[in-house]
Amino acid sequence: KPELEIYADDVKCSHGATIGQLDESMLFYLRSRGIPAPMARAMLTHGFGQDIIERMELAPIKAFIADTLLDSLPHANELRSIMS
């Protein structure tokens, strides 16, 4: 659990982020089962996001972020129907 205790007025902070490509073998697996490429990409992106969301503890925030992620993806309605 990260925790900062700072007792100075001249502190500089920054953060980083990493991006990458979707796993081609996973994409191939979905495509070989007849799933169109855009839908396969959306499914993989959603799965990656869900891995992170599942670690969150507050249910209302977890649900809000999960819905926001899903709404931001192409084929959101199709993904919702698959998951229900």
C-alpha cells in the first residue's frame, strides 16, 4: 500500500505509464473462432481492464469504472450481451 508523508514545500513528483500491443496469439485464437478483429480487440482490451478493476475494493467505484471502460470500447453492447 503506497503511502507518502511529505514535510517539505519544494517536492517535485511525477508518474509514468506503459502501453503495449495486444497479444497476437490471443487475437489469433479469437479470430480463428470466427470473432471479427474489432470485436476480438475489444474483448482483449476489456479483459485487460477487468484484471485491474478486480483489484479494487470499493464496489461503487469498481462498478463505475467497469461501466466506463465498457462504454469506451467499440462493440460495447455486444460485449455486454456476451457477459450477461
